[in-house]
Amino acid sequence: MVFFHVEVNEDCKHFTSFVVPDGQFEFNKVPFGLNTSPSVFQRYVYSIFRELMRKGIVKLYMDDLIIPAKDEDEEAFEKLKKLLTESPVLSIFQQGKTTELHTDASQQGYGAVLLQEAEDGKLHPVQYMSKKTTPAEEKYSSYELEVLAVVNALRKFRTYLMGNYFKIITDCSAFQRTMDKKDLVTRIARWALLLEEFDYEIVHRSGQRMQHVDALSRYPVAIITSDTLTARLKRAQQEDEYTQSLRSMIGSNNDSDFFDKNEILYKYVDGRELIVVPRDMQTKIINKQVQNVIVNCVPCIFTNKKSGKKDGFLNSIPKEDVPLSTYHVDFIGPLPSTNKKYQHILTIVDAFTKFTSLYPVRSTSAEDALDKLKVQQKTFGNPKRITTDRLLSPLSYSAFTSKAFGDYCTNENIQHFQITTGVPRGNGQVERIHRTLIPVLTKLSIADSNSGSSS
């Protein structure tokens, strides 16, 4: 389809004429089949990339665009990826051959390699698998993560492994013993049912011999950080006047100990190649080293009293950086009755913007709460989740734990989160609004007990 990007000259369109049952037509774009189409397209592409080709940035042949690697490391990395995914390293699966499934997992992710014995008697990979763990999976124990890696690998390679005998190689020694137990936790028992569909043998192997799969289970590597540090170093050397003066001496003084390597200034010191660090970066490096010494000081850790909040074990309620996505809801009252018999206030706080809505209600029943939520819905729509108290008082119990409230959330596709009993900070945003609201209402009630009747 590449020829169709080149327009045909008006004087030459009649050469492309063709006849069909609906009439006679001419091509507006260069068609396939003309003797000069390839050469015309080649000239067209060359005219676009001429400057880049002159600089050696790209190479062209017809519609193939080749961009050479900027350095040997990048070229070697791309070549390695190509070799790992082609024959003879990557082989085609064959029925009846010795087959092994190698798996590994970590909190960052899990990976697997399906290997099969080739004609040379060695195991060759058939396919790779690597996946990042979800926020929920990150909370799994190491054992559960190992089982999760096996289960997802079996789902991935099901078409290869179903009906074939194979070995599962893992560095989790507890996996084999647990699969033989009868009394399993619900999640593991559910996974165990899936494993029963396959004909396999579990083999334990030490982690030192499973590094090829370990790399897949820790896919988010820190390569970008290293590249960023190199770029920062180059930029800092270019902006530093002293470093630039040293670089200017290299050409005029052949005996200089300084030299350029990959656009970075180095110096020979006792036979070693040391990077010339600009002054701006020296301060940052020294500060970081001092901070590491202070943080890792063992006597300081044991003797200094830790301040601030104590570490807890509760999981925070998920939120989004989107307005009106998460509501914190609670009642305040009883308050002095107004002319309309309002004695309570339903408070709704948006978790992201802190936008607050106050609705006067006569009681703390589920019906009154749902009526005001429906009013809120008409103006702002439904949230994705609502956070309420659980059983801090009989008032909150009757409203937010009722069947009517639960049915409303289910029908409106709203997630209902109830905070842990005795931990009011779980609904702290609405509690903070109440702390400001109560003194204001108290002052108003003293001045005029009926001042809230118009609300």
C-alpha cells in the first residue's frame, strides 16, 4: 500500500486508466503494476529522508527504514533479543518430547518459561511469559505468589501442556508438600482444582539455578535510571565551566590525563579511568552519602526514639485522583430541632476535591440517607465507591449497614466500604468536616434555635 502515498501527475493519469463494468477510471495515486512505480516511490522516499541519510541516521531501501543503533550496547541488546526469540534458541513445540515448565514469582511480578528437549539433547525455550502483579496480588505471601505463577503459566501454555506429561520446576520447596494436603485455604484449593487437569510432576530447584526465570518475574528493571544518570552527567559536564576548560585542553596537550569517552570526560588516576564529576553533582553525591550513613547507623537506630505515627497493618481504602469518584458519608447529630423537625445532618465529602455537601434530615434511617444520596446523584451522578462507618453507634448501624442501603449500592454499581470498628480515622475526611461544623452549629443554636429551618 506504500505506492498509494504518492500522487500521479495530472498529465500522466490517462496512462493508469482502466475499464470496469461501472465505467472508465484513472488512478489519483501511484498504483501497483506500472513499470516505473518502484523507481518513482524510491525517489519520493529519498527526497523525504535525504538529510537524515546524509548524516547516517537512517538507511533506506524501498519501504524498509533502518535506524542504526547509537552505540554498541544498544545494538548488542537488540541482537540478543532477536537471538532469544529465533531458532535455534527458540524452538517449535513437538508432541512427545521431554517438556519442562520453569516458574518464579516476586512482589513485582511473575514469569515462566516453557522448555522442550530438542534434537541436540538440550532444553530450548518454546515460549516466555512475564506479567506484573496487580495491587491485590502484591499482598499475597511468597508461597501464594509462587502458586499463582504456576497457575497463570498453565493457563498461558494450556494448548501445549493439556494431555502431555511435563515437569514443573520451581524454587518453592513448600509448593510440592502443600499440593499433597487435603485441608487447603480457599484460594489455594481453587487453584489446586485447576492443576488436577494436567499430568505433571513438581521438582524443586534452588533459586541460584532459576535466574533465567527470576529475571522475568522482576521485569521492571532499573535500566532507565542508569540512562537518566548518564544523561544528567553529560548535561552537568557541558554546563560546568571548569569541566569545559579541561575538555578544551585535551586537543592541545597530548600528555593530558583527561580524555573523552562516549561524550563523558574521564581522567587517568593510577591506571584507572575515573569520571570527572562537576561541582553541582559533587554536592548531591556527598549529601546522599551522608544521608545513607545517618539512616544506616546501627547505634542510632537502636538508641533513638522513633517519632511520628506507629506502623499499622490495615490496608488503606483505594481512591482515585478523579473528582466525585469516592464519597465519605456520615451523620452528625442529634441537634436542636428546627421548625421542620430536622435533627441531623447527612455529610457527604468528595475524597479528591474535599467538596462537601450538607443535607438536613429528620432521622438517621436508611430511607433519609438514600433520599439525600439520590438528590446528590441528580446533580453530580453516582460515585464509584462510598465509605461509611460500620458500628460505631446504633445510629450509623441502622442506616449504612441496612439491607436497603446495601441494595441501593448494588443496584447503582457502587462499591460500599465500611471502616474498621474502633478506627474512625478510616473515615477521617468526614470526621474532619464535623470537627469544624459542630462549633459553628453550636454557636448558631445558642443565638437562634430555629436558624437551620431554612436549610
